[in-house]
Amino acid sequence: MYLITKWFGTFLFDESKIKQKILFPKKENEILKRLQKIKKNEILSEEKKIVEKINKDIIVNEKRLEQLGRYNPKYDFFKKVDVKSEDYNFPRELIQKVTLLLYDKQTKDNLKSVDLQVVQLINTLDEFIQTLNLLNERYEVWSEIRSSEKRMKPLIDSISFIKNEIEIIEKQIEKDMELIAPNISSIIGPLIGARLISNARGLERLALLPASTIQVLGAEKALFRFKKDGKNPPKHGVIFQDNNINKSPRNLRGKIARVMANKISIAARADAFTKRDISEYLKSNLDEKISEIRVL
């Protein structure tokens, strides 16, 4: 006997005809679930059920079904058999809709994967920068001692290597951020934007945070001290690295940080959910707001 699964159902054949069949529900989401499982090489409950009481030898044409039968896709039967969805009132329009849903889900999963990669890249970048700072300190101390270049060469080579790796990582972050978060990148730059995503533990998490939380992301220690002592709440966290804030007068930094956090919040929601490029509007509006603050 032969087991064949199509997008609309699973079928058990003998040499001449269908012996059993289990059709899937005619609902987009139900078919989508089954196609996703097939894509992950999982066995469907319908496939298990259709063969559970069969004592005869079963031949399958998919590697993922080896647990249910003998895998041999070269059998002539599989080349001849033709099961049409229309014969079971499953219109072609249905699979077209499901295919679009599957593609959309796969695209989102791929972006989410890049999102998590960005977090790892930022963590690696920070560790490289920390290592570079330590090596530079060692180089400064060693330079004060009379020594040959040959003795210092391993240290110099290490510093050069890490600097090069930092550049490579930064370029990769910029590339990935342009793919998953173009709006955030336009507002605050890809590297600071990536740090915000890292601190929020993902793009979608960042998009769900209120602007007031985004404003102080990265200032958790200062925020904890404020909650404990009630003094000097932090006005900004990671976003302080942006020149619009750190190069402004102290009395304006909080206001600019608040406006910037609001725009980042909007940008994050667009990047995470709607995928619309509204960067030009956001950047223009942000520049206008900052200009207004500076002339007050």
C-alpha cells in the first residue's frame, strides 16, 4: 500500500485505487498549520491515524514519513498517481491564499531570526570593545617601559585584529538593521537602534514598550537607585549616545530625549508590525521638534 499526502488531505492507495482518505478542514489556518508541520518534517496526526490499523507493508515517498512506512520515492506508482484537489471540492484559490500566508509567516520568522542575531552581534561588539579597551590600557603601560617592538608585537597584532573585527561587526549590524529596522535606524542610527533592540530583548518587545520606558532603556541601574532612594531619576539611557542629546545643553537633554523616544516608539511599531517606511516623515518631524526645543 502507498501513503501520499497532498495539501488538502492524506491518502492510502493500493495498486489501483484509494482505500482510505482523510481530508483536511477547508480553512486557511488549518491547512497552514499542516503545511508548516510538513515543512518542519513532522508527521501529521491524520497520517498516523490513516495507517494505525494497517498490517500490510506501506510505502511512502517522503523522507519524513519513514516512521510510518518504507521510504522509496522511485516506485512507478508515485509517478502515475494523480490526486486532484478539485475532485474533493478544494478550490485552487484556497491553496493560493494559504501559500501567501505561509510565505508571509516564513518572512516574519526570518526577520525575527535576524532580529535575534542583531542582539548577539551587539553583545559580541560590546565584549570586543571591552577587550580592546583593556589591551589599549596594557599598551599604554607597556609603552612607558623601554621595550622592543618585537616584544610588543603580539599585543599590537591583537589590537589591530580586534579593531578590524569591530569594524566588520558594525558593518553587519548596519546591514541587518537596514533590513529589519529602517525606521529606527533613520531616527537614531543603526548601532544605537540595535542597542535599544538588545536592551528590549527583541524588536517586537521594543515596539510594545511605552516611549517613557524606551527613553531610559540602558539606564536600569540609575532607575533602580531612583526607585530605592527617590533622588535624581534618569532622563535618558542608551539614546544619550545620540549627538542630538549628548551635544545639547544639560537643561535641554531631557526634553530632547523625550521627543526622540516618542519617535523611536512610532518607528519601532512600524518596523515590527506594519513594515511601512515612514523614516522620512519621522526624521523631518523629529528635527523640527528638536529645533523648537532649542529656540525656547
